[in-house]
Amino acid sequence: MPIKFLIDECLSPTLVDDAHAAGFIESTCVRNRGLAGTKDWHLMTLVIAEDYTLVTNNSRDFRGEGPNEPGGLHAKQPIHAGLVCLNCAASGGMDLDLQRALFQVALEQLEGRDDLVNQAIEVTLEDDGASVRVVFYDIPVA
């Protein structure tokens, strides 16, 4: 089954257009689905039921403390379609250009993959403001 992304409301809906352009045509976003303000645990119900790979920068809630300490809402699921975390360790926060740049890195890393079942990919702009780190890891059942 091809990957289809659900873009969290903490990120721009513009990322849906980027996903479509990269061939992930079933992708959508929380805002377009009328789900803005939905609690994370309730959003997981949709993510699981419809096999979405969630894209977020609210990383800790969904993946736990990180690659060495996975947890969060995804770890409570016996099976999930994966998680994409876009993170910024540099000062200045995550503006639209940075969101799009980090998501583009993730899309390139996922090219040719059929799924991210029970896995996460973290794409992080490091605190130097120039380096981008990409890490894949499993999110096991808690």
C-alpha cells in the first residue's frame, strides 16, 4: 500500500501540495479534514483507522523522547503506518520555508519505499542552523 500522509495542524497545509507533487496523492491534512483542535489521542484513531503516516513537529507526543527512547502515542499501537517528525533544534523556530525544506528531505528519503509500518523518520535542522540530520527507527509496542 502506498504511503499517504496526514499533515498535523502544527504544520502548514501547503505540505499536502508538496506530498501530491512527489506522488503521494492520497495525502491530506488535519485542517482540510475539519479536525483542527482535535486532541492527539483522538487523532490517532483516524491515523490508525485510515492507515495514515502522520507528519508532525509535535514529535514528543507521538514518538516519545526520541530514537533512543521511543514511546508516545504511536508506541501504544500494535501496528501503525509510520510517523514523520520534522524538528528544528536551531533558534528561530519552524517557518514555512523550513517546514517545506525538511519535508522535502523526508520525501526524498522515502522515495521508492512502500511503507513506514511501525517506523519513524526524524528530519532535524541541527542547532548550527545548517546541518540536517535524518534518522530512521522502529517504534515498538509499549
